[in-house]
Amino acid sequence: MAEIVAVDPLNPDPNIILKAAGILQSGGLVAFPTETVYGLGADATNPEAIRRIYAAKGRPPTNPLIIHCESVDRVRRQCVTQWPETAVSLAQAFWPGPLTLILPKTNQIPEIATAGLAFVGVRIPETPVARALIAAADRPIAAPSANRSNRISPTLAEHVADDLGDRIAMILDAGPCRAGLESTVLDLTTDPPAILRPGPITAAEIARVIGLNVASHDLYLSEKLAHAAPGQSRVHYAPAKPLELWLERQPEIAEAELQDTALLIFGAGMGRRAFFAPEVLILKKVENSTEAERSLYATLRAWDADPRVKRIVVVMNEVGPFWAATRNRLSRAARVIHR
Ligand code: TXA
Ligand code: MG
């Protein structure tokens, strides 16, 4: 079993950090907190260590990893061969923080880390624990979310232990993640830059900093999927229990059978019926997008583990830009989308 070690989120004990860094330096796996979700770390320059990440997660080798550094200097020295003006501005504005930049990779980053791509995703995480760990290991650290492949990303150390406790050496536990959803992934190799995964940093915030509009390749909310059927392969980040997503106000929800159902309502409105529906097993309402991002994964994991819950229904009323990342993850978690 993994050793679960509590660390102070702001002032991590240097001895604990050194021990964890030693595991990374010898090719082992350490889960650590970032501001988005817990990451499963390995030495990004060691192909054998990277292979262990894919094996522990059961992750397909076609899915590239994000490389984490504690400084722009390390990003430029060891990870990327280009550092355009857009990267300068974005790093200054948002790093450390939940923004991943895709740029051409160096030879120090093996192809197994990027699924054979000539481009690498890099970011500087915000938590002092993560940055101290990377600095002590003195190398870039590859870290996907520390969940088993296709499961919900972990926002607590317990989530990591549930998924990977029997497969990794150590879990650093610094409590809940501040942001709760994975970083925004921005491709800087295209013109204009393109968001590949929406996240806590919005398209508008990026556009304001680089003075350019960005493209968005968020396929998951496209019209093609309007009538998504159960079992489609786009399903990702999913709870084990069936999750239905109701987009915007749907009169039919009022007719739905809601017993054995945990109902999560994001945004204002739509819920009057639910509040008066005695058969709703659990009702949770979140009106603030930041809180929605922070709590989504922990809520889904808790309901997945609650034997009373047979079905999860999420009502999403909001379409504004601050809700884009939550909508994206929900649409990937849903077996059925009603719109
Ligand atoms: O917030 C996060 O990004 C968390 C924490 C741990 O940093 N990490 C994370 O990693 O979410 P992961 O592996 O669960 O998701 C990484 C995603 C990939 O699925 C892919 O979509 C994108 O980032 N990505 C990584 N490298 C890429 C590349 N070279 N080209 C295009 N997309 C890439
Ligand atoms: Mg992931």
C-alpha cells in the first residue's frame, strides 16, 4: 500500500519533500496535490518511470501527459524548444496556475510521455507542495490526474488511495484542491492558439492577455452529441453509476421519477419542483461557478460510493463562459444528455 503522508499545504516539511523527491529520482511514483486535482508524478525524463504511470492508471498510450515544472527557467531549459511572446505573457499572467501550454518538445522529454507527439504540454502548478517537490527532484515531473483511467479525477488524497493505493509508493496529502477541475489546455502551436480542454482559466481571460481571440476545440458539447446514447465512447471521467445531464430548463424533469436519485442543480432557477419533490433522495444546489468546479468531483465520488444512490441527475442551467469547464466535464461524465 502507498504511504499516505500529511503535509502542511503552505509550509511542507522539507524531510517529507526530500523523501518523496528521492522516490521520483529513482523512477517511482508519487501522488501530490496541485491546485486543480491530485497528480500522479514521475520523472518526465525517464521512459521507464513514464511507463509505470501508464501501467498504474491503465491509461491508453495514445493519451499524452502534462509535464510540471517549478520555474519558467526549467520549462525553457528542459521541456520546450520555443518560447513565443504569447507564452511569455501567459506565463506571467497565469503561472503558477491552472493553465497548460502546448509547445514543441525537447529531446529530454521522451516520446512515450507525449504519446509520440512532437509537442508537449507544460505547466507550473500553484501549490507550494508541488513546486517544492519538483525543485527537490530537480527535474520536470510528468503528472496525469491520479485516478485510474476513465474514472473521476481526485480532489482529495482519499480519492487517490481508493484508485491507486495498491499501485504507487507514496501519496502526499495536503487536503482538498482549491480549483477542483483540471487545467485549461491551450495549444500555442496553431494560429490562432486553440483551447483543447476548457478549465479554470477561461478563453476570455486568455484572449485579454495575448490580445488575440482563441479557437475552441471543445468537441464534447457539439450538436453531434445532442442525442448521445448510453455507452458512447466519448464517455470519460465518469462515475460508475448512470449520470443523466439535463441542459437548461427542461419541463420533462418535472415528470421524471426521482426516487433513488441524487439531484445536483447548477445555476439559478430550475429546482422549484425538485425542492418540493419528496422522493428526491439527495438534493444539492450550487449557484457559483467556482464552487461548482471545486465540488463537482468530490460530490460525484461520494454519490458513487453511497449505496442508496442508484442514479445521478445533474441539471445545468448556465451557459456563460465561467461555466464552460463544468459543462465540458459533465457532458463527458453523462451517459445520457437531454437538451
Ligand atoms: O490540472 C491538470 O492538468 C492535472 C494536474 C495533475 O496537473 N493533470 C491532468 O492530466 O489533468 P491528464 O493526464 O489527466 O490530462 C492531460 C490532458 C490529456 O488528456 C490531453 O488532452 C492534454 O492534456 N495534453 C497533454 N499533452 C498534450 C499534448 N502534447 N498535445 C495535446 N494535448 C495534450
Ligand atoms: Mg485525467
